[in-house]
Amino acid sequence: MPTNTITNTGVVNKLWGFCHILRQDGMDYGDYVEQLTFLLFLKMAEEKKVVIPKEYSWAVLKTKSGTDLTDFYSDLLRGMAKQEGLLGAIFTEALSKFTKPVNLKKLIDLIDEIDWSSLGVDVKAEAYEGLLEKSASEGKKGAGQYFTPRVLIRSIVSCIKPDPRKIPDFSICDPAAGTGGFLVAAYDWFLKTVGEAVNRDDLERIRKKTYFGTELVPRPRRLALMNLYLHGIESEIRLGDSLYEPDRGDRYNVILTNPPFGTKGANQIPERQDFTVGTSNKQLNFVQQILTTLKPGGRAGVVLPDNVLFADQAGEIFKILMQDCNLHTILRLPRGTFTPYSQGVKANVIFFTKGLPTENVWIYDARTNVPGITKKDRPLTPKHFAEFEKCYGDDPNGLSSRKETDSKEGRWKKFSLEQVKEANYKLDGFKWIKDEDLDDPENLPEPEELLTDAMSELKEANTALEKIYAELTNGTDN
């Protein structure tokens, strides 16, 4: 009999424990999570009485055994891929990775023990996210680029307040959707905020016509579709490239995203007329893409690494951004926020609203003299962002009354547009809290972080010297 007494941790640990068996069968972590996607979909489709072809149902699948099971499972995946709509999208190019029938049978039995539909929304969906996080922490760091800590996502969403009820065609987008974490969190925020105060027609529209995304890689895109399905959202997650494809003309009221870190695949300048500044920097191009696709009056919350704020051409792009948008808030994230898969990355969240120019930028420093985040001893928790959310205020466009004294430790500070101009629109340089860790040899940052900082400072100094040299050379020529 299925049980609903298992906890989220129990679900993850139980399913993950079986993954170690499958590794002996030649299946890697990513393959395992993907196979779970297919099987959990079929199990929940039965629980929710979702219409799928009877010949491919969970009830039929679990009666099979031996080679009949592995053959049937392969046929099932091919058959589901041919279906229209969401079913076909989830199972597109799906292939079985099982070579031993006994392993597939055991996994089916494990899934069948749990009544997934009776679990809380957070529990059943976070089971996926827990597995993905484990996949990243077990050395398959490639998975980490698709995963943003849920604590951070929820904080960003609570500030942006993406309420779809106020505008009939309200839309929310993540142009680097990964496994759909931002979109799921936006929907969860809506349900918890609105509760029962929404009629059935509006809820149907919101579930089917509000949440959009683009993802470059097929596997996380498939996981995003499944993750959203578990929440009852029939979202459109397009398989494509947000940066190198021409502007499609789609526009959104809210954009929430964490563009992939690093420079992999970003070695050429996109040929797009809507990008004012030509650069191969991937994150800066995402900023330009968001500038294009955000509706007038629309708002965005975007995660960006420190080096993007002082990268070549960052000043040019942020100058344009601050002319077209109110870049009202920057959150400087704690060290280790992206542990375990991008531990050395220092990052920020920028919040802006399109339509009015920037007058002041408020920065909250949640990093300086804050112990670095670790997976076990010092995990990221809502407390890390509680004061920031209070300082941000209730207005999602950053227009609440703000005072620097709102932060008890002086972490909240306003900088005028003139000050930003004097810094050539390089927003990383505004630091006003003395870093006590650098004076304490017992509490120095990790070597990787110190090296990253040194390289960043050298690059910034080199850029400044090149600019001075160019000015001197031009002066000589004249």
C-alpha cells in the first residue's frame, strides 16, 4: 500500500540510496534523476487521473517483469514522446538507461510505495530538487549550473511579488530556466499569498498562460517541465538559446533569473540588433536580453557574479540600464551562497524596474563579516536575508520609504546616480564596511576565494591602465 508518512528527507534519501546500485549498472547521477522524472510522472498521472494512453499507464507498467519490463519501458517512452502537448514535450527523445530488469523493477516498486499526490507541494517537488542538489554535490558539478538555492530564490520572489491577478495577460519568465526553480517559487508565492481568494477561471489562466522559460539544454528543460507539472503548472519551457537567437517579440511583466556562471560557450558576440553593446560576456548579454524582453513597467530580479559588475563593457551596459530602468536595489550575497557546486563564486542580485531612470541605488551588504556558507555547519537560511527583505520594503518596485538606519549593522546604504557615474557605472566598488576577516588570520577566506579576488582586482586594474593608455595615445596622435 502507498504511504504518505514519508518526509521529504526520507524520500530523497530512499531514492538516492538506490542510485548507488544503479551506478554499478553504468548509470550516472544525471541519468538517474532523468529516469525518475519519467517514472514519477507516470505514477502521479495515475494518482491525479490525468488522461494518458491506457497502454502506457503506471498500472500496466508495474505488472511487467524481466525482459518484458525493459522492452515495454522502452516502447512506453517512445510512445509517450509521440503524444501532443505537455506529454510529448516531457518525453521528447526519452531513452531508457536501464540494462538490468531487476533494477528497473525495484525502482518502480520504490516509487509505488509512496502516494505522491497526497504529499505537500513542497515535499513532492523538493524531492526532485534534493536529488538534483545531491547530484551536484556528488561531484557532477555540471548539474549545479541549473540549480539556485531555494532560500535565495524565495527571498528574491518575496521582494518582487509576482502577482498575476492584477493584469489579465500578466507573464513571468526565466530566460535561463534550468530546472524551473524561479517559476515554481513564483507560483508557490502566489498560492500562499492569495490562498482561496482567486476564482477557478483566473486560476486556470494563471496555471496555463503565466509562466514561461527558455532553457538551452534538453535534460534540465525536461526536469523543469516535470517540476512545474508537479505543481499543477502547464508552463511553456522553450528549448532554445535566449542570447544567440533573434528577438522573438515576447515581452514579460516579471523576469527572474540566474544566468549560468562562467564563460563556457560565450566566445562570440551575438548578432542581435537589440543588443546595444557588442560583447561576448554571457551574463552582460543576459542583462541586455532582459532589457529587451521586459515590458514597460515590468520588474526584474537577476543574479550576477561580482566580476560581471566590473567586466569589460559593464559600465556601458549598466549606463544604458540605468537610463532605461530604475536600478533601485543590489543585494550582495554571502560568501559560499552557491555551495557546493560553485563555492568560490561571489554574486549579487540586482533589482530593477523598466520605464523610469535610476536616481539612487540602494545596496545591502549581506557578505562582509558574515561567516561563509557551508553545506553542513553553516547552511544558507532565511535569516541571511530577513533584514534585507525588511529594508527592501513592501513595494515590489523598490519605492518604499527607505532609511540607512533600517539596518542595525549598517549594511544598507544609498548611492546617488552622481556617485555611480563617478565610478564609471562599475557597481562592484561601493564597499563601506571594514572587512574584519582580512585582519584575522584564523578566519581568512578560502584560498580559492582569495585567488579569485586577486585575479579580479588585477583584471580591473589592467582595464583601467588600458583606458589611461588609450587616452594618452589618442592625445599624442592629435
